[in-house]
Amino acid sequence: RSIKPIVFVIKRIKLYFLLMKPKEIQKLCFLVNPKAGKQRSEAIVREIQDLLGQKNIDFHFFNSDKEGSITKFIQTENLMGFDGLCVLGGDGTINEAINGLMSSDQSQSIPLGIIPIGSGNAFAETLGELDPIKALSNILSGTTSLIDVFKIEDREKTFFAINIIGWGMAAEVNILAEKLRWMGGIRYSVASLITVMRMKQKHLKANLGKSNIEGKALFFLALNNVHTGKGMQMAPNAILDDGLIDIIFVSNASKLRVLKIFTQLFSGTHIKDPHVEYSQVISFAIETENDPLNIDGENTGASPIKVELINKAVRIFGKI
């Protein structure tokens, strides 16, 4: 009997384990938002430099000086000499890096590490590590995973997101939270309570593929990630690589009921409330005109938009 099939199988097994083996980290590029997390970045950068020096790992730091500079840096610089990129910032900084990687076709070839120093850090919370130095240690292990990404199209451009797209109260909370940035992470909870007290319905028209929404509504969220805000488990069933978008929708409820739902967000039990509609889709569209949107914690963009999920589009450091 020929041994060629056996040899072929053995080679394929060796190749599989070679690809699965964590890569030894020798050089990293750090993308820093100096304004993130109440000016913590300088102290954390020094700790990182000390740790990398001890391990003889080369590094380069790029400091963002304005919105969009991290995206442009990734698009224009030659990054092939780095074993990975590491974001030092919050969810908005991660979003800039994701857009740079996706728009330059490097999202699977260059792993992205998350070192949380923002005030929200919702994405890092889902990954399971909020301590910046411990997050770096996890990155240095070399383990990577592929995760899903939102592809968003409006009338002018195509862009990407990794965490949340929010409409209605979800956008209004974020607009107010930005004005309360001096409060730190608690600003999301404070902004949520204030928004509930003055809440009002808006007209929403949305397409969820096999179903449509049209009428008065309080809020609509699409999530790729369990967490949003500061510790809120908005989409407790979300999985970062399942190819599904988790939709949270509330059309009508009293202020008292919405307050109750708010208190349940931190445990994820709000999805059991009869006023909360929870579903999973592969694409959706918000068709109403000129409504502000919360995209990855940033007040950017407006409806109408079309959104699809690209399955396993970005490689990140860590095991999910």
C-alpha cells in the first residue's frame, strides 16, 4: 500500500500546528492616544518601555495628535517589520486602528493588541483584561484570534466598527457623556440616567433582513461585543467571531420601566424584560434621515446607513 496519503496527512498536521503556534514577539508598534484615561498614558508608557527593555523586545511609539491620525498612520506607514500593533487608548482609539487595518488590507496579517487606558474600555472588558500591564503580558504570549467587524456604508463613504452602533437614546447618551468626560467612566451611567429623565420617542425605520421596524422607538443598538459604556452587558449573548450582529430594540416603555431596564444592564438580565426585543442578524439598515449615531463610543455619522458583518475579518492578540 502506498504511504503517500499518510505522508500527506502528517505534513498537513505539522503545518496546522505550525500555524497555530503563537508567534514569538520581537518588535511592536504602539499607537497612543495621549488624551485617553485622564492622562494615564505617560506613566503606562514608561512601565511598558521598562518591561519591553527587560525582555529585549524592540518597540516604536506613535502618538496621535488629532482624530484620524492613527488610521492615516496605519494606511501610509510600512508596518511589515512589526509583529503587531498595540492600541493604548479607549474604544474610539481602537476604532481608528480597525479602520486603518481594514482600509489597507492588513487586518489579518498584522495582529492588533488592546491595552486599555480609556474611560470606557468596553471592548477590552469583553476580552477580559482591563489592567494595561497584564494586557501587554497577554499580547507578548503571541496568541491571536480572528474576530468579526461591522462594515458600514452611508451616502458618502464606507467605514468600519468593532463594538457598537447606537441610535436614539443610545446616541443621545453618548453625546451627553462626551460633555461629562471630566467625570471619567461613571459619566456613561450619569448620562444614561439624565437621558431617561428627559426621554422621548423618535421615528425609526429599519430593515433587519427578514423583518422591518417602522414607528416610534426609544433606542436601537447593534452590537458585536457584550459590553458597552462602563460595565454594561448590553448584549450578553454576543460572541466576537460568530458572524452575527446582536440587536437590542425598545420601542416604548415608561420612564420607570426604562430605569429598571437600565439597572439590569450591568448583569445582562434586561433581555428578559418584555419591553426589550433581542435578536441576531447578519445585516441591517437604518433608513430614517439625519439621526445621530453612536459608533464605537464616538459621536460620528448619521443615518441612513447599511451595515453588514464581516466574519473573522481582524486578527487580534488574545484568545476569545
